[in-house]
Amino acid sequence: MNTAVVTTRFAPSPTGYTHLGNLRTALFNALLARAANGEFLLRSEDTDRERSAEKYLAALCDDLRWLGLDWDLGPGMEEAGGRGPFRQSERQAVYQAWFDKLSERRLAYPCFCSGEDLEKSRRAQRRANQAPRYAGTCRELAEKDIAERLLAGQRPTLRYRVADEGVVEFTDLAKGPQKFELADIGDFIIRRADGTPAFFFSNALDDSLMGVTHVLRGEDHLANTPRQIALLRSLGLAVPEYGHLSLIVGDDGKPLSKRKGAASLKKLREQGYLPAALNNHLFRLGHASDSGELMSLAEMSAHFDCARLGRAPARHDPVQLDHWQKLAVMKLSDAEVRTWLGAGASGDYLDGAVPADKEEDFIALVRANLQRPAEGAGWAKILFLDEPVTGATMVDGLSGIEAGFFETAIALWAKGHDSFRDFCGRLGEKTGARGKQLFQPLRLALTGELRGPELEKIAALMGKDRVARRLREAGKRC
Ligand code: GLU
């Protein structure tokens, strides 16, 4: 028995690594449930046995936990008061019972049409300018006919018999009122010839049997919804409320897909994106938010409202994701930054590069300049490796500098000084350089970059000798 007022679910097909579109669906369903103190279920729609793989489900579960989107019921929790199991591949007996019920009530019938027959009929419909739908060939087959074909070894699909007239109306949580004529909907397959359930059937039936009250999913499913509602209603089963989320498009305006690896969470995690960055980015994809603050999941659920779901396509802009990443890194403690830098896809980014006694100062200094852990390795190299710093930025930046500037700097540095500020002051006096003209060449000489952490602290961490060497190297390039 389901006693929660709001029960939502995430029902992925584990046929590949999760992309942002799926995760946004998971996030919104989790938030909707949390906002109402309800339940969030995870159901694996693994009916396509060839394409589904346990490794994808495992990766997906790991991704959801990593994002903090834990579920109340899901694969592995078999009993759950008769609502499980939560892998569709384990629910064959449940489906069979409902196939039998549908057949007994003449709400479903065996269909012997071959793929070729169906294609032929669709072509004819197109020629006649009709929308392609099942022509009803097997709708009224006599019992005797059916028995003979079965005896001859033919394996039929099972089709749901859509009522000839009537309408399906519902108010979509995101898109508002919807109305579909049943006469426009052809009878659809609910069991494939190999005995496995088809999406329309298992997806709708499971939602109802598992007590799901609200379904948020991609708008590519909107056209499926009237079929699913008709099916559930004809069986006297509870129908959830549906909300269809506008699709997420990439910078090219095209929908994101699993094949577009750039947007798979696996890749983004490997690059060091943080859960808070992803959640905040996804939260704003198709859901209006007036807060520019980095929010926790609890704050997001308090703000989540179906009335704020957008109807226009949501654009995934990597620059926005980087913005949230920056804020998420800022929120980490120094110790968390250390862990983050240590957990790169290929191991510890600081591995051996930063002397142990300098690690704390290093992290405190560079963390504001990091969006990805790999950049930490870059700064470690700049600060602690003896290799000269090079690169186009440096070559360009130093091109207009007089060699005399560095000759003076080298001499002053060798002489010693009270502080870095003191050194800069004297260098300014001797060379006449001021402000940017003074600091830019120094920064380029020490780091090879135009921007970065405070120069004085960089010099202190580098140590006197390395600074001297970098000044000499820069001098040679002028
Ligand atoms: N397994 C379906 C999918 O991944 C679920 C659709 C739905 O949420 O109803 O597209």
C-alpha cells in the first residue's frame, strides 16, 4: 500500500551512460517528491534485453547517489508491500496477469501482422495522405482463425483495442490542457512477439501499480500519454498526473542525446564537476528560478513548483555550468578542495607535485582560481616544478618588454629586500614601470599566465631561487 500523498519516479532504460536530460528528469521528480514529503521511486525499464545492461543500471545508481538523489524504493527492494520488484525484467508474472485480464475483457487481441504487412499498410496510408496508424487487420479475427495460426507456429503480438470514439483530456503539469481524439489513435502493441511487454503498457501499468501519483518526463513522451491514460482508465486503474518537460538542447539547438558524449555525466564527473554545480545547473534547465544563489537540494525542493516549468526548449550552456561550478568550488572547505584535487579520473592531481609542508598554503592560494581539479595540477607545476614556464600567452605578453626590465629585476631580487612589495617598489622606481606595466611582466615571468592568485603569495610559495630562475628565463625571452 502506498500511503504517500505524492509519489514520483525516475524510470530510465539502462541502455547507456546517463546524460543530462535523464538527470534533469530524475532531479525534478526527486524535488517534487521531497517538496511534498513524499516518495521517490527508481524503476529500471530494462525490457529491451539486448540493449539493457546491469552495468548501466549500476552506473546510473551511482550517479544518482553522487548527486544526492537517493530513492525510497528501487531495484533490490523486492517486497515493498507488493509494489516491487522494481526491475521490469523481473515483473513478467505481473504483466502476464494483466495481459490475461485485457484479453478476457476483449480489450486486447493477438495480431499476426508481420513487419512487412505493417510497412505496406503505412505506405498506403501515406499515399492517401492519412496519418499512419494500425489499420485494424487482426481486430476481428475469429477464434478459430486465431487457434489455427497459433497451431501453425505463428507468434502474434498483443494489441490494445483503442475505443472507437471518445476523447482523452488531461491537464499537463507543464504544458497545460491537452485533448486527444481516440479515433486518431491506432490500436497499439502491448506485448511483443517474443513475449516481452511494450513500453506503453509496462510503463503505464507499473506507474499505477506502484502508486506513482506524478510523472515528470521528457516531452518526447507527450504523444504516448493519451494511449497510456486510455489503457489505465479502461482497466479501472489509478492514473497519475503527467508533466512533460521541454527538451534540453545543446549549443547547436539540437536535442541532447546519449550519443553526444559531451553531456554524459560520466565525462563531467571525470572532469571534476561537483554535484552541487550539476544540480544547480539542471535545476534551471526548464524550471524558472529567481535565485542566482547556489542552492542545496533542500532549498531547491522548497522552490520547486510545476507552475514554473517552461514550455520552450531549455538550452544547456556549458558556460552556465561552469558558473555554478565556480560557486560550488567556493563553497568547499580547504579540506574538501584537497579531496577533490585528489580524486581525479587518473588519480591525485597533486601527486608528489606539492611539497607536503606547502600543501595547505598552496590550496588556500589557488582554490579561487580553480574550476577543474586538473587546473590544480597546472598551478602545482607552475609553483613547484623547476621546468621553465612557457606558452603562447607568455611569448606574446613579453614581446614588447625591454630586456633591461628583467636585468634590473634580477639584480634587485639578488640583492634581497624586506618584502615583495618592497621589491616591486624599487623595481618601479628604477624602471619607471607602474601598475599593470610593472605587475604583468612579473606575473608572466613567474607563472606564464596573465591571471592567477596573488603574486606576492605566489613568490613566497615558489621560494627565492625559483623566482630568480624564472626572472632570468623571462629576461632571455625579451
Ligand atoms: N524508460 C523511459 C525512458 O527512459 C521512461 C519514460 C517515462 O519516464 O515515462 O524514456
